[in-house]
Amino acid sequence: MLKVLVVFGTRPEAIKMAPLVKELEKYPRQIRCKVAVTAQHREMLDQVLNLFSIVPDYDLNIMRHGQDLFTITGRVLAGMREILETDRPGLVLVHGDTSTTFVAALAAFYLQIPVGHVEAGLRTRHKYSPFPEELNRHLTGVLADRHFAPTGTALDNLLKEGVPRKNILVAGNTVIDALQATVKNHFVFADPVLSRINYDGRRVLLVTTHRRENLGAPLRSVYLALKEIVRAYDDVEIVFPVHKNPEVRRQVEEVLAGAPRVHLLEPLDYEPFVNVMQRSYLV
């Protein structure tokens, strides 16, 4: 029996790894699948765990107010050492490009445990863009023994870096599996703002912004453009779940607070978010 440990720590990782966990659980005679979470993003991670009915076998619960990359890296590395020494899996599966991804792969390497990298091979070739994700995925790729690439382009990137073809599988993107499990034609929104919108009669623009490299003037220009769009087109409504980053919130409030047909909401859980997305004219 293959002992697999699936590791993730943020909401995006959880969304994309949840379908894989559920699939692995279908084969209990061949695969023993366990889940370890770092909870790099606690609240947002728990939303997805609850949605997909996943109960972690290990939970490092590392999130702290004001945490930075140094504290995340140190806490994940120490915590994963204890988990891996206890569990001794035959394969560690990590996803994408978060700090949890890289550090969990590093811990597995230190204990000579094979690593599988889901969503492998994405590259910008710019060291600090996105930061720290670009280096996280490069370094995870160096540590990985099996690479599950989402596209042919990702495959080509890995081949150019010298990864043997036999170690790469073009597996597609598991976010599609997550969408198929959660998007529903007759979904009922609990939020009264979302439930009142006429999705058939209005052009709904769904907006989300938060990248740290866009803070300041780039984001302000986006918000000014959104304000101009609703001014110019009276059939447009904007749904904008605002990121919790204080600087993002400050700029959004300065430009868009009180603008007609602009709905500034708290961050949405994954399920209502993708169902708004499915009904939107533009994302």
C-alpha cells in the first residue's frame, strides 16, 4: 500500500487539492491518504475544508498575527519534520507555489521522502514576480521527484530545466474538478446583496484585487476605471469582495465607497464566489 501525505496551507491550495484528496480516498486498499495542513491562512483554509468535508489528520495551525516569510518558513519546517518523522509516508504531495509548498517539500527532502508537485512547471522567469511564488515553485521543482504539470507549456518549461520526461505527467488543472463540484445552476445566495442582483438583466462585473506588487498607483488606477465604467454604462453592476489587506481596503473606500451599483462586500467563501463568477458578464 502506498502511503500518501497531502500537504497544503492556504485556500487556493486547498481548493485545488481537495478533489485530489477525495479521489485518493476512493482507493483505500491501494492508497492510504492522509492530510496535513499548516493553516498558513487559517480562516480561509477552514472554509474549503468544511465545504469538501475534509478533516486533516495533522494541523500545524501556524498562522499568527503579523507573520512574515521568515516565521512561516521556520514554523512549517519544524512542524513538518515532526509530522514526517511520525507518519513516514511513501510520497508527499504539495501544490503550486506557496511557502507551505516549498518548505514541506524541503522537509520531505531532508528525510529522503519522495515529493510529488501538483501544478508543476508554471514560470514567469522573473525572480521577484510574483514574490515569493516564482522562487517557491522553482525550488519545489528542484526538490520534486514527480511533476504533475497542468498544461503543455508547463511541460515544456520543466523539460527546458532538465526534468526527465518520464517524471512528468500532464494532468490538467484540478481547479476544474473543484468548480464542477461546486458550481450549481440553482445556487441560492445567502448574502442579500447577491441574491437581489438580476444576473440575467444586468451585466455583472466580478472584481478581486490584492497582489502586493500592485499596491499604490496600479490599484488606484483600476478602481478609478471601475468607477468610470459604472458611470458610462447603466446596465453594469460591480460585485467586489474586498481583500482584508488594510491598504487595499483604504484605497477601495477612497475611490469606490458610495458609487452607484458598486457592491463592496466582505471576502466571499469559495462556493458563493464561484457561483457569482458563473453568472458574471466579466471577471
